[in-house]
Amino acid sequence: MMLKARTVAPPRVVKRRRGWESPWVGLAFVAPFMLGLTVLFLGPVLAVPVLSLLNWVLPDAPTWAGFSNYARLARDPEVLRSTWITALFVAGLVPLNIGLALGLALLLNVKARGVGLFRTLLFSPVVVPLVAWALVWRFVLQPDFGLVNNLLGRLGISGPNWLFEFPWALVAVIVSMVIEHVGLNMLIFLAALQGVPREVHEAAVIDGANRGQVFWKVTLPMISPTVFLTLVVTIIGALKAFAPIYVLTGGSDSASVLMVQMFKNGFRYFDFGYASGIAWVLFVVMLLLTVGQWQMRKRWVHYES
């Protein structure tokens, strides 16, 4: 009878990482960011729904108000007007931004000399700080000495007050923000267009499709996931736009979207409970719009059916 030799595994040696390889060093580097994220982002996000249930106007102490801030929102004419202006702002900015970005991407999706220069010029406004961009536009659109009204005056046209009159203030904000952000969406669409296989286009042309049919039946369905992404991101960005609107118009009623209205109530009138109510309603609107788009994607986004 033969006995099988038992092999004994060598003892596992656990090496302790020291110095820069220690996990404590990595945690030390991440800790400031996590602390800032918790204090400056997660904390306020969790506090807003609680604050919206308080009646808190400085310098008075906060008192429990229940849902009275939300009831006040429903009958406040300034908030209702801001809701209408926000809807107009989103309805004007989103289609113009998406359509212009897609059109520019189609024009620049060619191999020709000088295309890179045009791509760089169209993308360059994206890297300009928002406040600096808004200040330049505020100077250009000044009613008395601005460049636009000066040029209109030479043509015998009396220009409007672009920054304070409705609807010109809203038009000025939409145009300035589209010009600044269209380069980013254009670049995303350009990457999507270059990912469409050329053989698919060639097969459609061989089957007798013209340029319009190739775009609507082949190109657009294949880049529809990118269109969906840019649509969701652009709508959310439009709903939470604040700095360029406030700097450009000074918070005038002509372009007072809900974000500007929230800022006025929170940091001009120090009504933190009411401002938190506006913020929470705006968050719920964004969430519902995003969920609605996510549910509708199966109807028009390729690869999702």
C-alpha cells in the first residue's frame, strides 16, 4: 500500500506596504475632497428639503411652517412669471443649441484643409469663464454705447434695451449662451458622426437613397444615443443656468428664471425657507423631465428598443 505524499502550501507572506504605497497615504489625499464634497455639496442637498419646511427669514429664528412655502409658491405672481420665463428660456435654448451643434458637426465632418481651424474657433468659447463671457456680452449689448445698438443706429434703426426689456433680454441670454456652449455639443456630435461606418452610408447610396434619406434613415438613428445624451444634459444645464443670466441682466424681471428667483429670495430677502422651496421644486422638475426622457428613449433611440 502506497501512501500519497501530502503537499503543504508554503505560508502566505503578507507584505505590508509602506511609504507612498500605503493605503493611508491615498486616503489622506482623497480626504480633503471627500470633506469638501460632504460639507459643501451633500450637506446642502440633504438640508434643502428640510429648510423648505421652515419659515426662516433672517435675522429671525427658524420656525416650523409645514408646506406653507409650497402653497405660497403656487400663488406668488413673481414665481409664476419666473416659471413661464424658464419654460420660454428652455424651449428657446435647447432646440437652438442641439440643432446648431448638429448642423455644424455635419458641415465640419469632412476631410479638408482648414477644418481643424474652424473646429478650434467654434470650441474656443467653451473654455472662456462664464462670468467673463457674460461681462463681454453685457458691454456689447449696452443700450447707450453698446456695439449692437451702435451698428443698428448707423442703419437708422433704434435698438431696444437688450438687457432689461422683455423679450429682448431673454433673446440676448439665449443667443449668448448658445454661442458659448454650442462648441461642446458640436464636438460630441462630431465624434458620434465619425463613429458611423462608411460602409453603411455606401450601402444606402447603392440602394438609391438620396442625401436626405441617408441622414434621416441612417445617420440620425445611428447617432441617436448621442442626441439623447446631449438633449438630457442640455435641458438640465438650461434649467440650472444662473451665473451668465444674472451677470448679463443683473437679475432683471425680463429674464428672471427660477434660479434667479431662488437667488433673490435667498440672498437678497434672506428668506431661506422660501428659497429652499423653489430649489426643491426645481429639482423635482429636473428629475421628472429626466425620468420622462429616459422612459421615452425606447421610442426613438437606436439600440434601446
